[in-house]
Amino acid sequence: MLSVDVEKSLGEFTLSARFATANGVTAVFGPSGSGKTTLVNMIAGLVTPDRGRIAIADMVLFDSKARINLPTHQRRIGYVFQEGRLFPHLSVASNLDYGRRMSGLPADAAETKRIVELLDIAHLLDRRPGKLSGGERQRVAVGRALLMRPRLLLLDEPLAALDAARKREILPYLERLRDEVPMVYVSHHAGELRRIATSVVRIDAGRVVAVGGSELLEELDADAV
Amino acid sequence: MLDLTPDEWTAIVLSLRIALVATAVGLPFGVAVAWLLARKDFWGKSLFDGVIHLPLVLPPVVTGYLLLISFGRRGPIGAFLADYLGIVLSFRWTGAALACGIMGFPLLVRPIRLAIEAIDQKLEQAAATLGANRLRVFATVTLPLALPGLIAGCVLCFAKALGEFGATITFVSNIPGETQTISAAIYTFTQIPGGDAGAGRLVLVAIALALVALVISEWLARRAGMRFHGE
């Protein structure tokens, strides 16, 4: 479904990654500083690779040979950032609606209601993001990304800013999303990925070192390896 | 209470009109310049920044004189505007608005620039992933988040325009009913015997206007701040 073959040099660091994923949840697993965030930023179009190709099914997002580089806003890829990045000047409801409005999709009250219930955020709709707890903020961020009907959902360490109790609170919601949309889930935390991943891409120091199933997560956390 | 003469009223209304027009017309340019200075690196940026700030450090008479020789009827820009567009600025209230706008421009740009620089660009990236093109990112994220800076810049520019004297009187003179603002009227009162009462009245009006502008800006800024933190 997603195929990636890219190279990017950032100063001393070189990222060179090649892999393809099926539907489901692809875990991108590796220690801090191994290039995970750069990799997902390239898929989202926030970072431009030096060369290579990125495609979702037969839709080419980037191809250095064919000089294709679809701008971020035309990629329809949902992105849940580590810090949520909710818009502080908009209510939760307006945050949720933002992607739909900007992507020019028709309003769909039933779909909004379904996602709001799935993530249990109905009681937050009138609030401002500044008044939300970390866990609530991430649930709203997931909802905001889902409601733009993405082709693919990127999650970059979505639980990293939360304490252990909050992590346990959110994980079940993320598991529910497994059938909603294909996902690329970035983390250096094996325990979190073990519950949700259907395939694993393991990277270290800017290279893909293994591609496989969840058996790649049997070891300790990547930072401890 | 204050027994203002018709001429004094005229000066007050004219001052307000000039300051409002100077600020309103300056604002879009101010936002564009602030965004350029906050976000873009280009050749000659320091020089550009310097030119924008020049009216703040030059003697106002110098700015007024430069306006007179470029925008006057025989000046290169003034002649073009008069011959082809029928716009005359010299010795008109519109010229006073131009002088006030240019004097207030650096004060308008600075808070907006600081506000734009303070915006977390990661929010703009998030907006792009949600399908917003650059223009819509600017309109729906950058501009609303810079709103407190816009308000501060407008108030400073308006206050500066309301009190501007040197550049205005040099460029468009001191014509009652056309270019005589509160400041120019006070100056005139001080030049004639027995003008103390008139000057005193206009001084009180100037103080009141400044206070009202400050209170309104405080209120607006607090409301804008509440939108980010309150419910």
C-alpha cells in the first residue's frame, strides 16, 4: 500500500530507507535520533527527500526522477503529532472540523458523531485546547486527523508526552482505529507497539535494519537495545 | 463643560479621520511587511528593515520635506498621481493621512512582526497536513494567532497619527478645515495672544482621546488573549 524508497542527508546524518507496507498498522520502531520523525515528515511532505520515491498504492506523492513533489496540503495524509498541535484559537469542535473544511469535503454530521463517540470526546467540543488534559488533547488530535478522511494516518510518538496512566487510557482508542484507516505508527517504545502493530519496520541510525511482523518487537525498548 | 468652538470641533474630527484612514490603509501593507521581515530572508533585508524604521529616527521635518518634494504637485510621484489619476495629496487632508501613515508605519509593523515571529510554525505545518494551502494557512492560523500584535500595532499607529505634527505641517501645511489637526491647532493657539483657553481645551481633548484609545486597546487585547486561554 505505502511504498517508500528515499534518501536524505541532514548535515552528518544520512537517512536511507526502503520498505513497503500492507494495510493495517505499520510500526516504525527504532531508538531516538534514528530518523523516524524525518521519515514520516517525508511521507507527509513536510521534509523533501534528496532523491527517491514515495507512493500510496498507485498514487505518487514524491518522485525525484519524474520531478513529482505533491505539496503537503494535497496529500490527504492525516498526521498526529507528538505534541498534538491543536489550534489554540479554535474550539475543539472547530479543530475537528478544520481538515474537512480545508479539504473541501461536504459536512457529514453522522461521521463526525461516530468519530466523536469512538474517541469519547463529545463532552469536550465547546472547550478550547488550552483547557484539555494531555490525553484529551491527543484524542482530539486523532479525531481531527481522521475527520479529513485521510488515505493514511501518521502517528509520531503520539503517547510520548503522556504519563503511564494516560498511555493506558489512550491505547484502547488507538486499537479501535485499526480498521478505520491504514496507519504508520512511530515509536521507540516496544510495549506500546506490540498491542497495535500488524507489521514492523525497524530502523537504526538512518537505515532500515529489519522488516517483518510483531516478532521484531519481542525485545526490549529500542532505546535500551 | 468643554465649550468647543466649531473650528476646534473641525480640527478634532479631522484628526480622527486622518488617523483612522492612515491606520486602516497602512494595515494591509503593515501585515505584508511584517510577514516578510518575520519569515523571509532576502537580499537587502537589513536595508529594507532600515528604510521602514527611518521615519522613527529621522527628524519629522525631514520626512515631511521628502514627502513634499516627491508627492508635491511638481514632485515626480505627485505629478504622476495628479496627471494620470487625478489624486492630489499636497495641502489636502489625504496628504496629511499619508504623512501620518508613514510616520506611524514602523510602530504598526513592529508588534505584528513580533507576533508573527512568536507563532509556532508547527501549527502551520499541522494546518497544511489538514489540507490548507498557504493562503488559507495564513488566513486561518497565522493571522488569528497574530491578532494581539495587530491590535497593538494599530493602536500605536493610530496614536502616532493622531499626534503627528512635524511631517504633516511640513508636507500639507496648517490649513483650518483641510489639514489643521489637533496638534496644529494647539500650535496655532500658542502663536496668538489669548490663545491659552483654546489650547487648553484641545489639550484636554488630546489627553482624553489618548486614554480612550489605550483603554480600548487593553480591552481588545484581553479579549483576544481570552480566546486562546478561556472557554
